[in-house]
Amino acid sequence: MIFDRSGRPSAARGLLFFGGYDPSYPRNAIIRKGWEKCGLPVTECRVDTRLKVHLRYPALLWKFVRMRDSGRVLFVPDFRHKDVPLAWAIARCTRRPLVFDPLVSRYETRVLDREDVRPGSAQERHNRNLDRSSMRLADLVLADTEAHARFYSSEFSIPAPKIAVLPVGFDEDQFSEAPFPAGGVSCNVLFYGTYLPLHGVETIVTAAAMLRDAPVAFTLVGRGQTYAEVRAKARDLPPGKVSFRDAVPSAELSRLVADADIVLGIFGTTPKARLVIPNKVFQALAVGRAVITAETTAIAELFKSGVHLETVPSGDARALAGAISSLMRDRPAMRRIAAAGGSYVRTEFNSRRIAERLRAILEGERFL
């Protein structure tokens, strides 16, 4: 570790998180926690996420001017596309490298996945321009998968060498290995998320209907865009086959994962679903649970189906029902896959390993 004259970790190795971001969001929490576990300094120039740009920019600038110690690398976290122009101006004035970690593209989210913005509309052009301009202003853009990196490069004309891949990983202080449920005749299947189209929750309910006479119960946690549609599809199922719960705090969520036999990833057929590996995949594997998710280019980058987890074709409810039924009938195989996936994730994708990967990326760019 490098220290300054006062004996504190040197700011020359530090990250300055910048913008109106949510520090508790998993991506931010994992990077920050891992960086600190590596003995490296982290500072914040953050304001409330609810502040509009005309209020957020002056508040951020005022906070930055008043900071005595700040990191070498200006780091704009996930979803903060609109904060990049101010960060760019500060980076140029203070001769700092600027790293942007968008996590997702606004265009892919609003137009390709949620479809709440019409293709060809002014809003579509606005979101595409936000993606393109924010990524071009940054000295380095982070992507969570190789598939996502290729999408950024091709869709927004970002040079491929300007994009580095940093997997999402998991927070080991929230999701740690837990004993497998005692088991029995029934099988508990868990899904949690915000019901975005990429999650494909309707596929899960259709699979539940196919397993209506099997000793398997589904718990769906959260709400969001497709919730009403999914709830309606579940009305004709036997009582207790599918239970709905609102979103729960992280501590309770980790307990729900530990109580499950199988945790489900995503099954949507939208373009975005092929590009991402969701938080829940890393989290559930870290706890030591069997995971079933869609077979995508992104998943294949890091995981082997049948070894670390099980995959099925996107949107294929029959295949999902078959995978659940197969694991339910062969509990030794379920435990074997859960153990292999868990060991792999806990070793390679904990917060410290994610931070070490990031540090290697930044050192390779000569930012540190």
C-alpha cells in the first residue's frame, strides 16, 4: 500500500465516487467495500439522487471544492449518465482520469427492454444521445460482461479499447454460505426482482402451472412493470403454488435465499436479457443454492451449465419446468451443482476480488 506523509493511505491510489448515486446499490457497495478491503482509500462527492440536474450540479461542485482529500480517479457510478459532463469538466480541470460505470444503457433499458419509449421518438434520441455522450466523455467505460461491452461499442461507436469488463460479483457480508435446507418431499423455488421484461417472470408462472401437481412451491418477491400481468396469470393456480411478497430488506432477502432449494435468475427474451448477469445469480450461488437461469451469451462468459448452475432457453417455460423437476427428483445433483457454483463464486467474485480486478484495469490504463 502507498501512504502519504501523514501515514494515511495515499490519495494517489484512491477512488473518488462522484454524482447523485445510491451508495447502497449492490454494484456501488461491492466496489467500495472491496476497494477498502484492499487497503485503498475511497472518498465521496455525493448528493441526493432525487435532486434535479439544475440543483445537483451546483451541490456537487460546491462539495467538490470544499473537499480537502480526494481520490486520484474520478469514478461516476451506475445509472449516473447525466452526471458525467460535470465530472468530465472537473476531471479536465484537475487532471484526473474519468471512469464511468454505467452498468446499463438508458437506450437499451427504456427502448429495448421496458419499451416505455417509442423507437424513433424524441425520447429515444435523447436516451441514445445520453448514452453516447456520457461514454465518449469518459476516459474509460466499465461493462459488466463482454456481451455488454460489445453492445456499447457497436451501438454507441465507443472504441473497444476504451471499454473494460468488470463482473458484478456479490457482497459477502450480506450473502454468505448457509447450510442447505434439510430437504423433504417438497421443493421451494425463489425468484426476486423488479419485474422488468428482461426478468421474464411470466415464464416462471407458466412453468409453475405446468408443475401444478408437483410438490414444488414458488415464492416471488418484489414488484414492478409486469407484476399485474404475472399476478393475473397466477390466479388459476392451486392455493400456495405461487406466493407473492413485496420487496424485503437485504438481511431478510439473504434469509429467503438460504431457505430456498432453487433460486431463479432471468428468463426474458429482450435484447438486454442476453447482455447481463443479474445480481441474484451471484448472490444465490454465494449462499450455496442451485440456480436456474436463461442460457445467454453473458452467462456463458463466466458459468458452465450443469457445473455451476443450470440454464434453459430464454422464455421457454416447459424447459424451466423440466429443469426444476429434474433437480427436485435428484437432490444429490442439486447439492452438487450448488456446491460447485458456490465455491466458484465465493472465490472469484467476492468484493475484494472485484476490487482487485478493477485495480488491475486502472493500473493497466496507468490511472493509478
